[in-house]
Amino acid sequence: MLRPMGQMKTFPTPPLLWRPPAPQPPGGLRVAWWIASRQRRDLLEVVTADSYRQPVTPIPVGRRKVFVVSDPDLIRYVFVDARTNYPKSDLMRAALGPLLGEGLLVSDGDTWVHDRQMLDPAFAQMRLEQVFPLMQQAVREHAEHLVALGDGIVVDLEEELSRVTADVIFRAIFSEPIAGADAAEVFAAFMRFQRGAPQFELDVVLRSDPAAPEPTPPAVLEDARAVRRLIGKLVDRRRAALARGETFVDFAQTAIDARDDQGQPFSQERLIDQLTVLFLAGHETSASALTWTLFMLNQQPEALARLRAEVLSVMGTRPMAFADAKSLQWTRAVFREALRLYPPAAFLTRVALADDQLGEVQVPRGSLIVVSPWVVHRHAALWSDADRFDPTRFTDGAPAPRPGSYIPFGMGPRVCTGASIAQLEAQLILAEHLRRFEFDPIHPERVKPVSRVTIRPRGGMLCRILQRDRRQH
Ligand code: HEM
């Protein structure tokens, strides 16, 4: 039997010297000074060196108690065993509530249980196979768009990847491209909302008071309303198409057809909540992860060569098929390693409803609990040579990470519903784009990560796109 290239030992492991960029962790005193002097600092910068070594680290100053929890067993406790004491934080609801209403990402309690049960079938393997051709079409058209831009064009890589991931998820939801006038307006209003929404910056987190949530500026609220109006219009259009006898196999259809135990469908408002969640959760995260994947591959030519060799061996020159995903093992391992080093959702926040104890630490009611995939994935006790890019951590035969130490999609009942589609999409984009193009960052040495809604390159990542010889794909 032919072994897929991903398992062959023909390529050297990545050079040991290169370290993907990350802020140098400061000491607690320096952070206390930043906080006391009200300096605006990015959240990634204020994670103290202790957090990468200790199970629970308090952040010392501020109106409310904040704890960074980095021990896998305690993370499991917060996310699984004692989860009813640790619902989603008020910060998250204040930032995203105007856009997402009671959508899955921000809802809690009975509402969340009810809605998650209704939506889970949308993400079954069979449904993914059905939406795959829609995803494929989006990626194909994006490749054509890059070709049309011209050989050697310089673009902001993350912006370009947001374009394709938004289109992929939009087609998977509504079976239509984002280029349509309404869809493009959703995308534009959504981008404005993101830029204007209260960010999770240090001073916002520390000033936050559960009793008086951070107000959302009126212009941002209007953008949220615009997104919701447009999604509502797309749902109405779908209902009209259904009345004409048309049929669909996308996520919107699954959500429209979903029924609860009582045989009840989602209300129109709740349907808009859920479809907006899928759009939000489904494209920014993927764009961020793919930006860092392409950046690191550019810095690690052996890993990139191995990926291209795998694509050639699995797919030849034909387009990727759904069934190829399981053979593209190195591509998958590269993406998983990128999610380890640059988890798009770097800070997952919860609030303690009652006093509790996490390990040795007393946690008073109202405390903000921060579980940071960024910290856990770089924790010295959990990963060997944690700062190094090494996809072989995730190839066949490598020891499985300790439960709770690899959490790019979260953990427990609130784990990401879109993890499978995100990985499938990443394999599709990496396989199809890397055989056609080189992605060369203009100033790789200047690339620094910052934490916004996702982990992104500070000031963007200008990148030259070169078209590869057509015979190679
Ligand atoms: C690389 C891509 C992605 C990453 C890293 C990611 C990460 C996450 C994380 C960490 C959570 C849990 C948040 C928490 O516990 O506070 C989450 C939740 C969620 N994600 Fe994703 N996600 C990705 C892609 C997607 C996609 C493609 C979709 C949908 C098509 C999606 C839909 C959701 C939904 C609906 C939730 C809420 C689940 C719940 O609370 O029941 N995500 N995601």
C-alpha cells in the first residue's frame, strides 16, 4: 500500500533556531506599574512570566479580581465539572450581545442547552460533505481573483484571507457568494462593528464592572443592527425560495429545519442570532489562523516543501476532494501547530458566580477567570521547547497532548461547534493556494502578534503574492 507523503521520513525537521514572534513575558511588578499608570497595553503583552509556569496567576491590580488559569486539570474543572459556576463573562456579552443577541457563542443556561441541541446536526460529517462543494467554489474563485490581481501584487495578507474565509462561510450558510450586494454589505457592516466594538484591552478588562457593563458606542450599535437586518433579509429571501419549491443543503437550511423536543422551530430573531454567530465565529478565526500558518511556512521552507509534496502526492493536479482531507496529514499537522502557537481566540473568559477555590487560590464571587489557549499552548510544563514551530508534534505516532493542554477550540460542552469545518477549510485553502502561489511577507522580521478579537499581526502583514509555474499544480 502507498504511504501518504505525510508519513514519509524524507524531510528534515524544521531548523531549531527560528522562533515565531511573541512578546517577551514581563514580570508582575512591571505589569502592576503599567496598570497603575493606566498605560494602554495589549493583553498579550501583560501576560506575566508567572502565568507560563504557575497553575493559577492573579493579575494584581484593578477593580475586580482577575485570575489566569493555566493548569489543564483546573481548566477542565472550570469548563466541565463546575461549569454552571462559570458562565460566559459579562465582558463577552457586552462586546458581542448587540450583534449576536442570544446566539450560541454568548448565551448560557437553558437557552444555550436548547439551542445547541437544535444546531448540532448542522455540523455533522454528512452536512460538511454536502457544503464542501460550496466551500470549494469560494476558494477556486479567490484563486482566480489573486491571479487577476497580477503576479507580484502586494496585499495585506490577513485582509485577503478574511475575504476568502468570509466567502467560504457565507456560502456554507446561504449558498451564495459574499460578492452579492447584500452579502458584501453584511461583510462591510460587520468589519465596522469589529473595529468599533469595545476591545478586550487591559484597561477595559480591569475597569469592567459586572453591574455596569461597558457601554457600546451608538455607531457600533447601528452597525450591529445593520448586520442583523441584512441577515434577516437573507432569511426572508430563503423562505420565499422555499415557498417556490427550491431546495438547499446549507447551514441556514439546517437551522430553519431544526425543531426542538416540542417540535418548535427557531423564532426569526433567534435564527438571525444563530446565523450571525456562525458568520462571526466562522471567518475571523480562520483568517487569523491561516495568516499565521502561511507566515510560519514562509519562514520554514522544509515544512512548506513537505506540504506541497503531500498535496502533489495526494491530489496530483486535480482539485481537492472532500475525501482527501484525511490523507492531507502533514497539512493538517501544520495547521494544528499554527493553532497551538497562534490560537485565534487567545483569551476565553468566564465569571465566577459563587466563591470558589481553584487549586491553592481563593476565587471570590464576581472574579473574572481567564483561560488562555495562548498561555497554555506555550506553557513550559506542558510542551517541550514550547516556542518552537514543530508540526511533527501532531503527526501520526507523536504522543497525544495531555487533555486540557491543547485547547484552540476550547473544551467541554462549550467547545467550538465549527472545529471540523475549520480544519477542513484550512486544508482546502492551504492545499489549493500553496500549490498556485508563494506568499512572501515583505518584512517578516517586523511581524508582531497583538490580541484583538483574534490574534493578528500588529499593523497588518504586507505580503507579496507570486504565481507559481502552472505546471506545478
Ligand atoms: C480556526 C478556526 C476556529 C477557532 C480557533 C475557533 C475557536 C473557538 C473557541 C475557542 C470557542 C469556545 C469559546 C469559549 O469557550 O469561550 C468557539 C466556540 C464556537 N465556535 Fe469556533 N472557532 C473556529 C471556527 C469556527 C467555525 C468555522 C464555526 C462555524 C461555522 C465556529 C462556530 C463556533 C460556535 C457556534 C461556537 C459557540 C459554541 C457554544 O458555545 O456552544 N467556529 N470557537
